[in-house]
Amino acid sequence: MPVNEFVVRVGGDTLEGGIIRTGEFLAHALARCGLEVFTFRTYPAEIKGGQAMIQVRTAERPIYSHGDDVDILICFDEEAWEIHRRDFNPYGVLIYDNKFQPRNFPGTAFAYGFPFSEIAKVRLRNPVSKNMVILGAFSALFSLPKEVFEQLIRDYWGRRGEKVVNANITALNEGYEEGKKVEKEDQYRIEVRPMRDRLILSGNEAICYGAIAAGCKVFAGYPITPASDILEWMMEHLPHFDGTPLQVEDEIAAIGAVLGASFAGAKAMTATSGPGFSLMTEFLGHAAMAELPCVIADIQRAGPSTGMPTKSEQSDLYQAVYGGHGDVPRVVLAPSTVQGCFYVTVHAFNLAELCQSPVVILSDQSLAHRTETIPPIDLEKIIVIDREIYDPTFHSENGDSYRRYRLSETGVSPMSIPGRQGSYTAEGLEHDEFGHPNWEPENHMTMSEKRFRKLELAIRYGEFYPGFEGFRWYGPREADVGVIVWGSTAGAVREAIELAEQDGISVAALHVSMLYPLHREVVRRFINSMGRVLLPELNFTGQFAHLVRGETGLDVVSYTKVTGVPFKVREIYEAIKELARETVAVR
Amino acid sequence: MAVSAEVREKYKSELKPIWCPGCGDFGVLTATFMALGNLGLNPEEVVIVSGIGCSGRFPAFTTAYGFHSLHGRTMPVALGVKAANPNLTVIAVGGDGDTLAIGGNHFMHACRRNINLAYLLLDNNLYALTKGQASPTSLPSQTTDSTPYGSYENYVEPCALAILYGATFVAREFSARARKLADVIAQAVQHPGFALVHILSPCVTFFDTYDLYKQQIKELPPDYDPTDMHLALQYSTDMENRWVGVLFKTYKPTFEERIQSIREKSMQRYQSVTLSDMLNRRRV
């Protein structure tokens, strides 16, 4: 639909400058026109140079994925055209710098060439203003009110002074005049709608806000793509929230410091990506053994090893669920939206405190660095759970010493905090209730049961946080095709099942956000209620499919992809259609 | 100053040390009780963090809070404890493998951060808990089960390393001199900043160095100036005479002070901005 519903992509070499900012500005401008936006970006792993792109999808209704085809493509250079033309809608619009001529241009599409570089360099003598020239032209071409961009420029550069603001507005106007000269042939345009109350945030930012809302007081991290911006945000902001951020020497130190802080009574977290998470694995086991609450956000990227640092994948699930020697209880949560990143982080802290266990958040590159318009977050409604603290006046020890690891029905034992009565040693060795090293056969059995018993509390977390389910069932209770999905792939699945329903296919989806412990009964019921069940995920081996099969004893059809970019809605839709055909044929 | 057995009892846990009779670590434990007694510290305000090895079992033998962490990882854990609550007294205990092999990286960064804690390096010149393999401080003359033909690596001297890494207090003592050791541990605990106490703590089972160190150790000359870094390096690296006492001492802002100043700067920059304000600023 050409009015208010399309996908814009901006591509070019980062040496050209301003590619990502062009997209970010556009996203904000569209949001201020009362539309929903959803961005997706990839950037080169090189320090300078290499192709970057940002995609902005807009619509009047909620958006769950970044969109399959590019309707409006803005190319800074020829290489960008060559890369992005494969995703270009053959009836779309290309806006390009006419220092090059696009080859193999589809006759059905529209192309508007402008001398953007020349205008910025020669006419304005301000090469970095090229992106504003482009946005000016965009404004004229698609009726996006120029004032919206002007206000954005003031909001963005106001602090830098009038001169900077004026230079950018001049560039915007210059582009606008160029745009007006064009004889527009395409149908795409914007109609301003009433402003909606929306926040515009990225996934990683939402994790930071969620951590603060949950009461995070210590953050420790080490730079790694695509999690570094969480470290940077924490280094800037945690101190004025009365916390201590630490940039340490490696990821082992990061989780070590998190556990030390947790032991001393602070809520603490670290954020990393696959390689860093690998290094943390030994301490993950220690956290489980010593029963220390902690939160690890793993912003997944394509692996194994160094892999593709700037590309997206959902391939750390095995590591998150099974990583570590010995039997290591932990909770694994996966957000699927920017809003989800906020709430999942709150839940992660709550579950860590409730179960005195490590909690892993599995986000990924695409989710981390996309921005979305989301409804405002009501902080008043956030429930913050704190660990059960040992209080000698309430927890009588009958003259006995304090039992840090006292056996209990839930498996949780009240924890004492240094500086208060109830000293003990947090122990990585197997230990008895007092925390004293102990390798009696029955004791290891009993203590293993105690530690794993706590995971039942995680399954019951909805009792502590009304509204939390750990999964969401979309569509009918019974259908020919079911789709089980986790993480950032959930958005494409939601749109794909809508398309399939429109085509008369009987389909339902189960989005699982608590991956471990798994709500086994729900997943089993879902699989048993569907003809066939598809499980799409961005990894090679079908990691969640393995987990689901192992936990439920039921089969699913694994659908995997490792191209470094998220699923397209169409890909999942086609897979659903194929399964539906097979199911109906069998019937 | 001697401390009565009664005071020492206050810090002694119900667990009996698992160390071999005659192990140097007993001397360190007693000296630590004496130091804590002398300083009048409440065991519940003290956190003892350890790694893995014979020294790793140290915290459980005290009534202080303990954190028996992973091999080589005492420093990150101690850093986290201090980040969460700078008012706690933190004593880290590590062996020579803990500190200089698997945890060598953390040791460097802990020194340069100048975290306000005392680090007791219990050096027995080998891995004893795993029954006698070579460590970074194995002596050139020493053969072990893992170096049957002698060592093929050079000895690494922890005091000199700590000085160059940026530690602000570096001392050496011998575990057999409990009172002197207690005094130096007390000084290390009181020092504002990273304080290393390199303790020669013989392993009676796999490499008994009591006689060797009795011959080799020498107290620093009375006119020794611990603020002279070059002198400190020279005395630290002398392998003929193992000098004991406070080798090096200087003052730099501590980790805790720097964190406090960052917090003040951040408060100044963001005044009383709340999370709700920050979210509101992200409104479309």
C-alpha cells in the first residue's frame, strides 16, 4: 500500500558517512507523523569503510518485522545499488546519487537521481550534510512535512548551537527544492496521522532501561559487538542511578565481578555476545553452585568462533541452556521485540533473585540494534522482586550456625549479606547445608535436587508477576499447522500466520519466551493440537527444535537458516503453506 | 603485638583445616587471625575471597564471610564485592598458580585498579592440591612431577610484577614468622589501595623449603626507603637474599575513590534525572 505503508532502505559505504543517521532520522520523522516504525540495520565489521544499511518500515498498524521487499531504496553509491537491488520491489522507487547510473534497473520501477554529493560538497561546502540534502528531497517527494525534519534537526543538534542547526536546515531546504523539481510518477506518499504516544528505542537500550527498573546496581562488561552499547550506556548512566559500572579486562572478570557484587548484596548483570559468553561458562556453573543471583545478557551474533560479528543468528541456545560442566540449573529467557527486551530484563532480574540462580537473556544483533516505536512503559506497574534475605530474628537456627544452603520446599534458602549477621562461605565445591565442603553420595544427590527444585519457581513465576506466562499462543486451539518460535524470529512468524490465515490456512503459533525451564506441558499440548509443527530459527542445527523434542518427546519440523539476516515473512509463509499442503494431503 | 588465643578464637571456624601437618598455610591463617584481632575487625564485616588450590580452602576456616571462587579468579570476585559495598574489608587469598598462571591477567588489572584490599599470595613454588606440578614460581633448581627434567621456564617474581603493574603496597614475609606476618598483614589491610603480601609458605609434602628460606630470608635494612621504586625492584628480584618486610609503598587514588568521583561527575551531569524522565525523553 503506497500510502503510509512501505519499506525504505538506505545503503552506502560508511566512508560516505551518515547512512545510519539518515535512516534513524527518517524513522523518527515517520514516528512523528503518527506512524509506527520498525528499523533493521547491518553495518560492516571494518573500522572504516564497507557497506552499511538501515531499513525503515512504517505502517499505521503495529509492525512485527522489518519487511521483505524494499519499496523506496536510497543509494549513496553504485555498490549499494548492486547489493540491494536483489531486495528491491520491482514497482518501487530508487533515489540515488546521480554520480552513477543504476544498471539493470527494472522498467516497472521509478528512479530519481540527484547530485547529492555535489550539492553538499560544492554548493553547500559541507560534505557531511549530504544526508540532510537527501532527507530534504525525501520530504518533497513523499509529502513528509519539512517542518518535522526541521524540528528533529533542532532537537538533535540544538545543544551544539545555532550554526550547526542552520547548516543542517540549509542542507534540508536545498534537498527539498531539488525534490520539488522532480516530476513524481510513483504513488508512495505520507499522510500525517494524529500523533500517538510512543517511545522510540533500540533493543539494547531497552535492556539498559529494564536493568535500571529492576534495580541493577553493578554492571561489569568487556567490549564486544553487538553488546558494546550496553556497556557504554551503563558506564555513562549507572553511576547516577547510584550504581557502579565496570569495564574489566575480559569476560571472565566481568562475570566474576558480577558474582562478587551479587554475593555482597547488589543486583548485578553483564552483557556480552557468543565469544564472551563462552568465556563465562565456568562461572555460570559457580553461580548455580554457590546459588548467586546474576543476569547475563547474550546478544547473539553469527558463530562459531569469531564468526560474523555484525550479523544476526540465534545459535547460542545450546550454550545458554546446556553450557557448563556438571548439571547447572539456570533460567533462559528470550525477548522478541524492543518492548520485550525491557520486560524480559526485568523478569531476568526478578527470576535471578527469586531462584538465586543465574539467568541468561538471549537477544541477537537484529533485535539489539533495531529501533521500534513502542507504547509508553508504566514504571509504576513494574514489580520488582528481591532475594529472600536471612534475618536471624525470623529464621531461627535453634542455636545452630547459619545454614546458607538450608533445604527447603522450594529449594530456596534465605541468603545473608556481608556486613550483617550470618557469615558463610559461598562455595563452588559441593557442600552441605552450612556450605561446608561435602562429598557424601547422598549429599550430592540432595543438593542437586535442591538446586534444580528452584526451577519450579521459575515455571510458577506468573504467580509472582501477574500477566507473565513465558509463552504466548496465537490463533486457534487446534489447527493444521502450528509454528513454535522463540526470539526475534517471532515477529516474522506473527505476520506470516496472518498472511496464511488470510489464505484460508488453518494455522496457530506458540511463541516461547522462557526457553528454560520449558513450559513442557504447554508445548506438548500445542504440538498435540496441531497437524504438523514448524519450528523456524536462525541457526544451522535446529537448536530449539532439539530442545523441544528432548523436553516433550514429540516431533517438530525444524526450519533453519544461517545467512546472517533475519527470516523474511515470505520464507516462513511459504514453509507454512508447504506444511499445510502435506497435512491436508495426509488427511 | 600479640593477640590472645581467645581473640583468635573469634575468627576461627568450626571447620578443621585440611592442610598437611606443618603446611606453611597454617602460619598464614594464624597470622591473619592475629591481624584481624589487632585491627579489632568484626568477622562479619570481612570478606575473604579465594581461588582454587590449598590456599583456596582458607576462607572456610575463618568465621568471616568467604567466597571460594574459581581457579585464578579471586581478583574479579573481590572487585565485584568492593564495587557493591566499598565499606567491607576484603582480603584475597591466592596461590602462586592462582595469581601468576591462570589468574595472571586479573592480577595485573587488580594492581593497576588499586582496589582497596589486601592480597595474600601464598607461594609454595608448586601446585600442591594436584600433588606437585611446576608453577610460575618453581625455583630453577626444582624438579616436580610435571617437570621431571627440571623447569624449562624462568621464575617470575610477584613483588616486582605487582610494583610495575601499579600496586601501591608490596611486602614479603615468611609463613614461619607468624607475628611479623600478622603485622605486615595488618598494614596491608590498613593500606588504602592494592596491597600485596607475598608469603613464602612452604609445602612440607612436595617441596619443603623451610630450611632454604630460613637461610635465605633477610629483614630489610633499617634505613631502607620503601617509597623508592627502583630500590624496591632491586630488593624484590634478589634471589640470593629473599628480603622480607615492606618492599614498596606509595599512595594513589584507590578504585573506590575513583568510582566515587565518577559517581559525582555523573550526578552533576544528570542532576536528578529519573528513569521515568529518561524514558520520557525517548518519546516520539
